[in-house]
Amino acid sequence: MTDLLKTSLRRRTVLQAATVAAVGLTPALRAAVYAQGSDKPEKEEVKIGFIPLTDCASVVMASVLGFDKKYGVKIVPSKEASWAGVRDKLVNGELDMSHVLYGLVYGVHVGVGGPKKDMAVLMGLNRNGQAITLSKALADKGAVDGPSLAKLMAKEKREYTFAGTFPTSTHTMWLNYWMAASGINPVTDAKVIVVPPPQMVANMRVGNMDGFCVGEPWNQRAIIDKIGVTAITTQDIWKDHPEKVLGTTADFVKKHPNTCRAVMMAVMEAGKWIDANLQNKARMADVVAEKSYINTSADAINQRILGRYENGMGKTWDDPNHMKFFDDGAVNFPYLSDGMWFLTQHKRWGLLKEHPDYLAVAKQINQIDLYKDVAGAMKVSLPKDPMRSSKLLDGVVWDGKDPKKYADGFKLHA
């Protein structure tokens, strides 16, 4: 063997080792990489669903800015009409992945809110930035927050209707939690219906509901259209709460681990880009406002994405806890305790009849090892613990340590 050939082989071995170290492949895949000299995505064109909401931005911008191509995949964003549609298309394979509700993924996995199928959360897409909107008609009668709503409901006894976005959704759980904190039982004292996010404002305009919980820009749109007011933001219910995730099926992860890593890297880089500066946020708002994505005015998006809030009743404020997409990776890490919280609320409100093995389910769904591979490759910091502690608006602390006790400990429940 010539010296030149020996040098060439040494370089190739070093390069392959560096690739393995950077991407953090499993031992089985490491053997494949050495054999093929590649961590090439198994599927290069990836169809990712999204609902017209501001928090779909990192998926959309990963495609628009070409971050997907940088990592060897082509993201094909697919605009979906409802979360039920997203669920069905994930389960039957029409979508490879989706911008999706945390609680939807968990609900499908445990067989609540649709067909049962093993699911996966790859990473968080955003934190904060949702809200609860009450109708202008309620606000005119003095119901502008939880306590004043409870007072009006006790005085004017009729059927009150509120809307969430899906039975097991983040939004239905925020709505229920907020009402219960003010002494309103969402199961016995109110009617909670499901309305797709883009249809919330139109339904409130014609009087189909008294209030709703949804992601932006639809709360701000209700204020612009003068049909609703912001009663509370979700970050005031739970500061830095988990929100949308990049979700898929367990089967897809098993068959396409390199594809998952590539998409995660592209989406994480897009989230980092959005959070980087005001100019990027403004550009993002212009892009996602387009008809092919959210189909609204950029003005409905860009104020709250910058933390500039108004409640529709003359109050304005700057909120440091506005929607974030990266925040040095804190947004994206799939904390086990975050997923477990949704199961505690599903049990609290009667969607789950028995206590599941909360931690085991979270470990099945949240792809922490895969996320660590990606974080290592992108030099993104990791938390010391896959569980975190948070205090919600009623003062109750959630840390994931005793989920059964937590779920059973609320005064109001189904």
C-alpha cells in the first residue's frame, strides 16, 4: 500500500469518525455509517403538516430559508384544516411528521381522542404565546378575566359555550385549568366544544361561543376585528409552558432515524434564526402571513411575536415571556415532565379513566436520545434533568415526581 493511499484511508476513517461523533449515532447505525460512509437521510422528501398558526413558523421557515437542504432533506409543508385531520394523516402515513399539539400526540398514543397508535415527540417547536379570548359581549357585561367570568356565570345562569382546538389539546387543557382556578368546572358548569384554530374568530363573530383558547394570531385577530378581548395569556397560566411539538409515529422514527435528525436540525436552526433578532421576526411574520400559510395580515402576527400585547380594552404591555422558538435549546428539549402533565389533565377531566404509567409513557413518546444526538451535533446546551419544575397560576407546583397524587389533588375535576 502506498503512503498516499494510507493517508487517504486515514483521512476517510477520521472523517467517518467525526461524522459519527457529530451526529451521535447508535451503535447499529454507526456500523452502517462506517460501511457506507454516510448518515444520509433514509427519506429525502418529508411531508410535514401544519395548522395555520404563528407557531408553525420554524417548520415553514426551515423550508423557505433552505435549512432543510443544508441537512440533506426537502421539507414539504402541508397546510391542514383541523387537528383531527392532522391526527388521521399522521396515523395513516399521509403525513411523515407534523407541527402538532403535545396533547394530541399523547392522546393518540394512549388511545384517547382517536385511534390508538404508538407516537413520537421529536422536539418542542415553541413555548408560550397562546391566549384565552372572551367575547366582546361578555366583556361589556364585566367578564374580562377568570373571577369576573365566574361572577357573571353565577348571576346569569344559562349555557356558556367555550372552544378548544381538540379534545386532548394544549388549548382545551389551558382553558379547563384556567376556569377551574376561578371556581368554574368546565365539565359541569360550561360546554366546551372543538373548533379548528382558523375558524375561531368567525365562530365567535356569529355568536357560537362565549370564549376560546387558541394559538396566535387568532386572539389578536379577534381584537383587531373588535369581537373579543384577551382575558389571559397562556404564559400567565404557566410561564414557559410547552406548546406545539414536531410529532410523528414511532414507526417513522424506527425506519427513518437519519431523516428525523436531519429535519430536527433544520427546524432547530430555523427556530434559532427566528429568535435571533427583530428583523428576522418581522420577515418571518411577512412570510407566514401569506395565503399559502396562515392567510392573515402580518400585523396580526408581528406584534405579539415581539411581546407587544394589547387586551382589546385599552391595556397594553410588553411581555418578556412571549412566544419563543429556540431560547438556546430550552424550547426544543422534550422534557418528560411536560408530556406527563398532559396525561394528568386528561385523567383529571375524565378523558383517561385510569392512571397510566405516566413516566413510562413519556419515555416511550419523547425521543430524548435522538434529541441529544441533534443537540450534540449543533452544539446546543442540554438540561441536566429531563424533568423540570413549574408553578402554575393557582400556585400549584408541577415537577413530575408524583403524577398520580398531582392528578387526584385538584378540588375541581370531572
